[in-house]
Amino acid sequence: MKTTLDLPDEIVREMKLRALMQGRTLRDLAADFLRQGLGMAAPRQATTPPPSSAVEIGSDGLPVIRGRTDAPARLMSAEALIELEQKVQAEEDMRHAGLSV
């Protein structure tokens, strides 16, 4: 069943990071969190990314995503990457809200 939730940005960011680090979809992670909160399932242990993953855990505990050396993003400035991320996020939000992009 589809449901729309209005969650604080910091929670959504943390959930997306955890889903990425665990190699799971945001949908599955959110469902597991809800099951745990409702007492329907035991907490699932976080897994570390496999050695072949582009995701590493930095010394500060945050995920670091390593791009290929030929990735177009390597040629972009931080400002351009942030602008692109915001654009993609806004389009995704519009699609989830049923609006045309």
C-alpha cells in the first residue's frame, strides 16, 4: 500500500544513508523500522558494505562513496553537484506527490 509521509529532512537523509550502506531500498528499510517500532520484528543488525562496494565507512563513521575515475561527477564542482542533487530531489518529491515534473 502506498502512503505519503511528511518527515523531517534529517531523518530522511539518515534513512537514505543507512539504506545505501546496507545495500537495501529505502522502502525496505522504512518498513523494517516501522515493524521494529510496532514490536512486530526484532531489530536488524547493520551490515558493512562488501569489499567490492563503492561505499566505504570513513574514520568518522560516515559513508564515503567512491566514484569511478572516469565518472562525470569528478569533473563537477561541489556547487554543481549540490545543485544537481537538489534538482533531482525536487523532481522525485514532485513525482511522489503525483505532480508532473
